Amino acid sequence: MSERVVILGGGVIGLSCALELSRRGHRATVLEMNRCGGQASGAAAGMLAPYSENPESPDPFFRLCLESLRLYPEWQSEVRRLSGLTFEYTNSGSLYVAFHEADLLGLQSRLRWQREHGSSGTIVEGKSLMLLEPLLSRKAIAALHTPEESHLYAPDYVRALERACRNAGVDIHERLGEVSVAQWEGEIALKSADGRTFGGDRLLVCSGAWAGRLAETFGIPIPIYPIRGQICAYEAKPAPTGAKLVEHMVFGNQGYLVAKENDTLVCGASEDVAGFDASVTERGIERLAKWNKQLFPFLERMTPFHRWAGLRPSTQDGMPLIGPLDESGRVLFAAGHYRNGILLSPATAKLAADYADGKSPETFCRAFLPNRFQRYAGVNSMREETDIWLAKLGSDGR
Ligand code: FAD
Ligand code: GLY
């Protein structure tokens, strides 16, 4: 049955869900306080790296990330077709670099379980490593090479998603100021800052790092908080031979580098507890630059020409909130994708649309249900726990 679904937030998650809902015959409306893609989604490095970003175990989060990587080839070609726009989507593979024996042991044990989950990764050392990444520091002792991992150019991808949505008939309203939920227990009603009302049969909350602000509205703990990522880019023209300065996505314990088709080398990213402050600090970028030089000594002579930051929507247990708020299913969530929202865009769109269509998701997806935090006595005790967790988590980046 075709429904009117109002989507709060026009980032990669809101737009992907809108597109999928519209492909399934629903009437989707996106409400965005500023510009679509103007927050975390437009700031992202665009890495589609479920193996490198999940070092611990094949938990539900890893499974969702992996499923999303598998959905990407078809999904991104559909986004191109529907938008008529193109964007970089490169299967560069990745290298996760070790400088010490202890790091190498960690990579070996990660490789063991990841090979059971579709990775054709190998540990590369010595000359083989230098052949794969000739300008990597000679101090690197080995790396985990994962050929399956890819990346895209996030600002262009989000632009294409937005255009695909518009072409598919999604109604998009931008620059609305903060939109509030006026009514959700019967008919859905949202109000924009200038007093306009938007109604629908269902509400899908995709408001990224801001989603936690709805805890009072819905009367349940929604432990989603902003973690700032500062990131920068160097100009990186290829050598006269045409060889790129950096061929793979390169990860280390402190961050990552990824070379884009537009001859820039993107290097990220900090994890700062700084509230909703999305500014760039000297100290934040200096730290990145210092670490980048350790990985690639040629960066010693270079200065980043572009610096920016975005607010990742982090959650207390590290997993997104995807699914219905309560049994009525009138309010759905798709928020809290932290470091992996670009990767997770197709899988989240599919899962959210399945919920809207009344389909049962795979059992492991129950791990993402938004009501899982209700074991906390109330919103206040949740806040206290969260303050302790935030204090442990990050630097203030200043
Ligand atoms: P957002 O993009 O923040 O969108 C939420 C939108 O909701 C915003 O546009 C906001 O204006 C709007 N909104 C909020 N509240 C309201 C309201 N009340 N009314 C109206 N509108 C509202 N992910 C990857 O997969 N790979 C990467 O390589 C990667 N690199 C990253 C690098 C950096 C530096 C950062 C910061 C993030 C990175 N991420 C990466 C993470 C990824 O960017 C996020 O997980 C993803 O963008 C989250 O998407 P979203 O749509 O939920 O949030
Ligand atoms: N996934 C990379 C980042 O969030 O910085």
C-alpha cells in the first residue's frame, strides 16, 4: 500500500531512504533544516570499508556494513541512472599498516575471521608491500591488504542522490530551520521554524547527530551525540609517469588517507567531543598532518590546502538505530551511523523501506532496534551514563 512518509533530515541516510521508498511506490517528503548533504554526509571521506573499520568481530554491525558493500554496485548504478549524474566510485582496495610486531599480531587475528566473511585479504610485507604502495614509509613492517574495499566521492554522491530523489518524485524542502515533531501518536505532523506544517502516515527520523534531541518528544532515551571529525586534503598530482602518489586507501591506528580522482589526497580524521561545534582547529589539523607524515614521508614538504569538519552521529553502543520506535510502527528511525553512514546508505535504505512495507528483517537486524536503550530507568539516568561515556571517548580536539 502506498503511504506518505515524512523524512526528517536530508543527509545521505534521509535521501537514500527517500529514494528507496519512492522506488517502492511510497510518497516521500524530505524536510531539511539547511541544505541536503550540508552536514556529516558532505564532509565524509567516502570510504566503503567494512573490514578496515570493523577490527573486532563479525557482530551485527559488521554484517550490516558488509551487506551494504555488496549492495553498492547495483545501488550506485541505479543512483547514476535515476540522477543522470556521475560520481567517483573506485575499487582501490585498502592497506591497514602496521609499524610494530604487536600491531601485526592484531592484523593477523583480524584477517582470520574476516576471511570467513568474504575477504580475500592477505598480509603483505617487504618488497610486495613497497610494490603495492611505493611511497609508504620504510618504517612500515607489514599491512593487511583488502582488495574488496572501495571509496566514492561523498559530496558528488550525495548530490546525485538528491537529484535522483527529485527525479523520482520525492518532495524535498530545504532551509526550513529546525523542524519539530508536533504530533506523532495519531496522524504525523511536523512544524518548520517558519510555522509550516507537514503531514504524513509515517515519520522516518534521519536527523543524524541531531536525532538525540528527540528523546523528550518521544519519551525514550535516544543516545545519539555528535563526534566531530576534522579532516583535510593535500593537492596530489600524479607523477609524470601517471602513477598516483597513493594507490590504496591507507589506514593506520591514527587515521587514514585516500586519494581521489580529482588529484587530492584526503586525510582524516579526528574524533572530538565538541558538542555541535563543527569548526576546524589548528591543533586538530596539526595532529593529522603529523601523523600523515609518519605514514607518507613525502607529505613532510606539503601543507593541506583544504580543511573541513563534520559531526558524526555516534551512539552509545556504536550501532545505528534502525527500525520502529514502538509497535505501531508509525515512527521509524534510521540514525546514528557514526563512522559508516556513507557505506551503510544502501543497506539502511533497504531495511527502513522493509519496515515501512511491514516486512520482517533478518534476525541480526533486531540489534539495531531503537528501543534497545529502554533498560535505562529514564532519560536522566541515560544522560549521566552518556556523560561518563563521552568523557572516556574522546579528546576535545582543541
Ligand atoms: P547528516 O549527514 O548529518 O544528515 C542529517 C541531516 O539532518 C542534516 O542535514 C541536518 O541538517 C538535518 N537535520 C537534523 N535535525 C533536523 C531538524 N530538526 N529539522 C530538519 N533537519 C534536520 N562514513 C563512511 O561510510 N565512510 C567514510 O569514509 C566516512 N568518513 C567520514 C569522515 C568525516 C570527517 C566525518 C565527519 C564523517 C565520515 N563518515 C564516513 C560518516 C558519515 O559521514 C555519517 O555517518 C553520515 O553522513 C551520516 O548521515 P546522516 O544522513 O545520518 O547525517
Ligand atoms: N569513516 C571515517 C571517519 O568517520 O572518519
